[in-house]
Amino acid sequence: MKKWTYAAAAIAIGGVVAAGAAAVSAEDKPMLTIDGETFTTHVKVPDDHPLAPEVISGWEYRTRETQALELDDFQNPAFLAVEQGEELWSAVDGSEGKSCESCHGDAAESMKGVRANMPRWNEAANKPWTLEEHINSCRKDRMGAEPWKWESSEMLGMTAYVGLQSRGMPMTVQTDGPMASWIEKGKELYYTRVGQLDMACANCHVDNYGKYIRADLLSQGNINGFPTYRLKWQGVGSLHRRFKGCMDQVRAKPYKRGSDEFVALEAYLASRGAGLSVETPAVRN
Amino acid sequence: MKSLRSRYIRSALAAAGIGLFAGIALADEAPKYDVVDGGIPASLTGVAGNPENGKAAMLNRKGGNCLSCHAISALSDQPFHGEVGPTLDGAADRWSEAQLRLIVANSKAVFEDTIMPAFYRTEGLHRVADKFADKTILSAQEVEDVVAYLLTMKE
């Protein structure tokens, strides 16, 4: 319940900052609204859900200043990456003389909803593919171009741009069929203690969300905003970079970006956070 | 208003990149001790703990970093006391020296499934980063020092 105290405190500050404006009451909790579209940051879930009663977006745990950066695309620093992605979308590259646009046309149509159901089962590879893997498979197999490195500015720009086309849509990863065992494996990893500090993801993000751990207000660790602009990174970073950072914090040997373990974690967190709006590219601190 | 301000300071520092638990642990000998009646009665080193050093070890973000989870009124000059664990005010009224030594050395032996790290333990851990492998978070003497400081926490 502590978290609501913080929310209330932050609202009070909002009131102070908006000096001269009408007093802000506790009912006027700011909403995540971008260009007039209001996003789902709270999803009611049944009692057997690990985050019952509600799955909550990480946006709700950030300060009003950080939140504000996400509310306005002109202020959101991640849009530099989006612009790079947009340029790359129509840039011809590789031996086949093609760009993404050559096959997919207008991204606003063809890429709508793509980010919302990642990672998605790939029959030929016999595993779930992340957005990064889909992009690189097009580059290699259809464009004859070099794959991009996971954390390269090109890949971050493209995942931000493609992800943006799903912004506002609910996260809906496939959970049945061959995805089920990956989600189960991700869940197992999520509850496994690692590192010299001997902590599991769930110790922080399930047992203690809404509480401060030193200077950081713990969220539920949801993934609906990735790739995300992080103030601490002074740039945009991938979801798997965030996973690595959390493992580094507890002095664990992190898994590699794109590893089966991180893909399984991603699949689990996508299913756990179902219903939250895609916020790509979000802003966090 | 105090708590309102601190929320902003916290985030500013977090943005400046001051993370949790970053850095290198300095620890030496392999953990060995006897647990008796839910505590470790004997000193780990035979050298009396120094409470001032203990306070420093508790504050050190690369060491105990206890404030990341615990609030301590006696250290209210320090910023950012965490909320994950209970306040340590009055800890010495609730626990004996032997119990405190076990709580710090291996919290899991006292609080089942706790998030609190075991500060003087190397076995039973998984995927420890290479540079921390087989090292304890605190040295035996640091544990003694921390216990000496905790023993001053009376209300």
C-alpha cells in the first residue's frame, strides 16, 4: 500500500509545479496519454496471477518529470532512435538491392501489432523469435545484408521504429502450443536466485515493487516499454540489456543477449504483462 | 514535504548512474563457524568488532550497503534509506549478539526465503560473476565490526 503514498506525494508535487493552475486533487492522478490516446497502465488480473490484483506499467513508478518525457514525442529522447529507424526502413542495403520498405511497404500498416505479440513462435527455427531476430532474418535472407548487432544503434533504431507502430495496443503474446514450455522455463528463471547477492528477479519485482531499494523505486519489471530510453544510460537500450543490468546488480554472470534464457524470460514477462499497452519507446530512469 | 523532496533527489542520483551494489568485494578467508541455538556465539576472528568500522562497512555501497534495504535513524544524515527490510532501530533489543552474527553472516538461516543477502557465505550460490566467485561480500572482521555497530542499536 506504500506505493499509493508515493503516488499521492507525487501528485502533490505536480500541484506545486503547476503553480498558478487549479489545485490538483488526489483524483487527478496523471494518465499516460499521448496525442490524445490514453494507454492502459493498470490491468486487473485474477487472484492466481503473480501480480494480483493488478499488473502495473513501469511508467507509474517514475517521477512526474520522467513521466512527462514520455507524454510528448517531441520531448521523448527515444525519438532520435525512432527517426534513425525510419530512415533505415527505406534505405537499400545488401546484395539483393532491397530495403525493408521494398517488401513491407508502409510500416504504419505492415508493422502494426508486430511488437505486441513478441516473442513469436518461428516454426523453421523451432523457437520463439524476438523482434531483433525477425529483423536480422530479413536482413540476412531477403536483403543479403549483414545482420545488425543486438545493441547497435541501427538495431535499437529499427526496434524502436517498428515497436512504435504497435504503441497503445495491448501486449498479447501467444501462450499455448510450443510457446507454453518457453514461458514455463522463463518463469523458472524468474524465480531462481543467482549471483553473490543470491536474489531472483521475483525478490525485487514481485515481492517488493512499490518500495524503494536505496534510491530506486522498484516497479514490477514489466517489458511493455522496450526498447526504452533510460536516463541512466543516456540512450536507448534493449530489453536484454536491462535483464543483463539487473543480473549485474546482484553480481551474477548474466546470460547473453539473444540467449535462450533471455528469450524465455522475455516470453514469460510478455505473458505475465498481457493487457498492458505497448509503450515503445518508453522513458525510464 | 521531506518525503516529496527526497523522491526527486533519489531519481536525480539514480539518473546520475549511481547504481546498487556495483563494484568489487574484498573478502579473504573461506567461511567457517558453528551455529548454536540459532546464533553464532563465537567471534569469527577473535578480534573484537569496531563499531565505527562496522558503520563504514554498512554504508559502503560496494560492501554491506545495508541502507539500500534498511532505514536506520542513527544514520539519518545519510540519503536514501531503503524500504525493503525493517528498520534496524532497536535491533540489539530484539536480538542477541550471537543471533545478529548469524543474521549478517547467513540471513537465510534465520529468515527463510529472505531477500537479504548472506554476507559471509560462498556455498549454495549460483551463476556468481567471475570476479566475485568464492568471495564473501564482507570479510570475517567486517562481519564482527557490523555486529559491534548493530549492538549499539538500542532504543
